[in-house]
Amino acid sequence: MANVRRDRFLRIAESRTNKILKMIKLLGNCSNRAVYEYESEEIRKVFQAIDRELKLARARFDEKDSDKFSLR
């Protein structure tokens, strides 16, 4: 059972990570000022939103069962 869950994690995490990396590269294409027009404040907001979601996702992996009582 544990191997099935681990294999599923590896498959899904790899796939989703590759999708995220591809989308970040595509977002970088928007930096071409010959094609796009944007303000620095807009870019700040874009990366602020990405940073916020990344921190939230990371925290979910770092979470412990903090609401459970234990004497250990």
C-alpha cells in the first residue's frame, strides 16, 4: 500500500511540477516589451501572488498535526 501511495505522489508531483515550471517560463515570455506593455506595479503584484501561493503550498508540506495533543 505504501508503495502505491509513494508511486502516486512521485507521478503526480513530477507532472504538476513540470507544468508549473513550464507556466513560469511562459510567464517570463511576457517580459518582452516589444510585444507587451506593463507597469512595474503590475509585475510586483504578479510575483507577490505567486510568492504567496508558493509559501502556502510549502507550509502545507511543513505542517505538523499541531492541533493534536501529545506529551512526546
